[in-house]
Amino acid sequence: MALFRSLGDPTRLAIVRRLAAGEARVVDLTGELGLAQSTVSKHLACLRDCGLVDFRAEGRQSFYALARPELLDLLRAAEQVLAATGDAVALCPVYGSPAGEAAA
């Protein structure tokens, strides 16, 4: 469940989608996504802790990239499921509620 919770945050998902196009530095991500440096760094740390993102150092710069390319397959599959179900997930009566999370 932690994987899906980590991807459930719009900012982290935006970072993952951007990194799907290739590696990037924090400064690249802040400029492209319009986010504060502290926000990007916090979310990158979360994604690194989950093992989804890794980085390589080059001089004083760090370049971030997806650590698990198969994550893109998972996201594509999720988009296909959402396209097939339409609004059914959003309209589910227990979606997002604490009671629904406990039942899942």
C-alpha cells in the first residue's frame, strides 16, 4: 500500500512523470513543475526512500532518475483501468474515506 500512497500525491506523480522523460536536477524540476525547491526535495526524498527514484552525483550536482523503469508500466496500466472504469472509482462511496481504507 505504501507504493500507491506515494504515487497518490499529485506532486510526486508529477515528478515521476517528468523523470520518465529522463533524468533531472532539483533545479530542473522546480522550474518545469513550478514548485519550491524544498517541496521538490521533500518529495524526491520520499520517492528515494520508496526505492522508486535514485540519483547520481556529478560534481556538486545530483541527477535524479527513475530507479524502477517498470513503474511506467504500472502507471500505464492504471491509466488504462481508469479509462475503462470512467468515473466509477471517483464515485465509489468508500473511496478516500478512513473506513474504506481500513476495509481495502
